[in-house]
Amino acid sequence: MIGFLLKKNFFDAWDNFFRIALINIGLLASFAVPIFLPMLFTSIPFLGTGVLVIGLLWCSVYLSAAAKTLKNLSDYGGFVFADFLENLKTGWLTGLVFGGLVFLLYFLCAVVIPFYLGMKSVIALALAAFVFWAVMISVLSLQFFFAVRFRLETKFLKAIKKCFLIFFDNSLFCVFSFFHNIFLLVICLFPVFLFVPGPAGILLFLDEGLRLRLLKYDWLEENPEANRKKIPWDTLLVEDREKTGTRSIKNLIFPWKD
């Protein structure tokens, strides 16, 4: 399943190179707000802090709209600029909720864990370790928050719950997805990969990963007595493999010649 996921993700990103690049350009411009604008208000700290917070929340809202828009690519479709604007209107609250979750995790890492470590006691050390692993599990789980929220169209608390259920039932897959996305972020340091895949490529990968993973649960619902450890992925992925197809290097670079 993972091999096919990587293949489909690559083909979808390649076929929509310019769409993904445009979303990443918009995201880079959005991140410029919390990074550079607060510098203009160094003499007014509270105003600089306000600009920073608003800028970060905007970035979160932008990511939400991008995730909802990229879902169309995962479903073998496309999108236009008007789709992104519409998703910006309907997905802003999801973005704010995600921003709140990120802030909570940051607070736990930057304040709570150092606080316990500073107490220099066995109990405090145990509490620090507990919070650390709670944060790690939350990060691995909530990486799918946008995908769960928009693909399953669930309420916020239910979406958060489903993220954790997905992690505990697919731990290795979530860990793989996390390191795969870290790799995509690292290669963004090279100019040739600055705009593709970038954050948009990560959002696309996460949605496609969830979409394919949900096929397992549809199958288990139809076969409740089946062995959960033996999922017939070859059967479940037949339709997607036909839609995705196979391509040669020549076809990837010069598709009009075939």
C-alpha cells in the first residue's frame, strides 16, 4: 500500500506541478507576515506580538484552505483559483482550531516540559517524560487533522478523536508519514525543490494516505470477522491502480508524445 501511495502521490504532484507551486508560493508569502512584519514594531512590543499571532493564525487558515483544495487532486480531480477562495471561506474555522492545537503543543514543549525538568525530582522527570511522549503521539496523530476533518466531514472533537484512533491502529504508517514529510521539508532547502513538493505536497500526501487507508475500514466493515492484520490491499487498490496507471520517464517528461 505504501509503495502505491508514493507512486500515486508523485504522479498527482507531477500532473499538478503548477497548481502545487502556486499554493506553496502563497504559503511562503503568508509566512512572511509573522516572520518579517513584527520587526517593524520592535519599539511597540505588544503590537509586534499581535502581528505575529495574527500572522501565524492566517498561515494556519491558509493551510486549511490548501488542504481542502488539494483533496480534489487526491480524488483524481483538479481545482481553480475560485475553489481555493471558496475553501478559504468555509475552512477558516478549521484552520483556527488547528492553530490552537499547534499552540497547545508548543506550550507543552516550551513551558510545561522545561518546568518539570527544572524541578529536579524523579516524579517531575516522570511527568516531563509523560508530557513529551503525549506531545509526540499528538504530533503523529494530528498530522492527519486536515485530512480527517475534510474527508470525513466530522466535527472538531470527533476529528481529533479519529486522528488518535488512526494513530493507534496504524502506528507504523503514521511514523512513516511523519518522517516522509520531514524529508519533504528538508529537500525544500534546495532551490530546485523550493516550490514543489513543499507544504502543499505534504498536505496532498497526507490526504492521499488517509484516503487509501480508509479503504481498509470500508473492507473491515463489510467483513467484520476478517483478520485485521491481513488486509487484501491488492484487491482494494485495483480501481486506484487502474486510474493511476503506469508511466515511463519519457511519458512523464513528454506526455504529448505518447
